[in-house]
Amino acid sequence: MKNAVVIGVAGFIGSNIAKKLIKDGYNVLGVDNFYSGTFKNIIDFKGEFACSDVAKDSLDRFADADALFFESAITDTTVMNQEEMMINNYEAFRRLLEFSKDKHIKIVYASSAATSKSTPPSSSRPALP
Ligand SMILES: NC(=O)c1ccc[n+]([C@@H]2O[C@H](COP(=O)([O-])OP(=O)(O)OC[C@H]3O[C@@H](n4cnc5c(N)ncnc54)[C@H](O)[C@@H]3O)[C@@H](O)[C@H]2O)c1
């Protein structure tokens, strides 16, 4: 059986990815620090759960994963603390990339709704700063 780790499993997207992976036969470790997530989202989650902060806690328990799903970026536009954003969004993901590199663990990164819902890039459109 393949092993998947879903980071941000108590969030909207992570909880739904985790459910789908389990349905498809994956062994799933769900990880969350409840920054914005809720137990309601994982009430029927059938995998293993770890309460952990991927920006600072050990990642060693992910070593036998085949894939990591990074679904834990802070997306709330009312969060104005830039340091918190950098640690949670940039530093956490950088740590995961570093950890996965030599172990050949695939990473799935959720892009931003600002990208997926905006006008597609056009070569005729001037670049914005
Ligand atoms: N919801 C959308 O419409 C949408 C669209 C496009 C992309 N995305 C992306 O998908 C991802 C998830 O979005 P969402 O809407 O599910 O957000 P969400 O806030 O519902 O879920 C994020 C989860 O990550 C957890 N978390 C935050 N920091 C953590 C940390 N350091 N360690 C462990 N867990 C942590 C939170 O507690 C929460 O459960 C984000 O990266 C977001 O940019 C969301």
C-alpha cells in the first residue's frame, strides 16, 4: 500500500484530499496544528493523525511517505503578520522540500486561488511588478 501524508488535514482542502486518498486505498497520515483547521473536518477521517507544526517540528515521521500533500499555507487575507506568513508558508515548505529531496518523496503543492481564479497569463499582457 502507498503512504501519503496530508499536511493541513483539518482544513477544507486537506480533509477532502485525505478522504479521497483513503477511498483510493492509500495509507494516510494526516497532520495539522489547528492554526485554522477544525476537528469537524476530520471527524470521519480514517487515517492516522498527528498534531504537529510542519514549520518547526521534526519531519522524521514522514520518511516512509511516497507523497506529501502541502495544504497548510495561511490563506486568510486578514493575517497581516508577515513573519508568521514567511514561517508558515515559505519556511515550512522549504523544510519539506529539503527533507523530501534525497528520499525521493513527491510533493503536491496547492497553488493560490489568486492564481487559479485569475485571468490566464498572456504574452501580450504587460508584466506587473
Ligand atoms: N480554499 C480554496 O479555495 C483554495 C484555492 C486554491 C488554493 N488553495 C490552497 O490550498 C491550501 C489549503 O487551503 P484551505 O482552504 O484548505 O485552507 P484551510 O485554512 O482550511 O486549511 C489549512 C490547514 O492547514 C493547517 N495548518 C496551518 N499551518 C500549519 C502548520 N504549520 N503545520 C500543520 N498544519 C498547519 C491549518 O490548521 C488548517 O487546518 C492553501 O495552501 C491554499 O492556498 C485553496
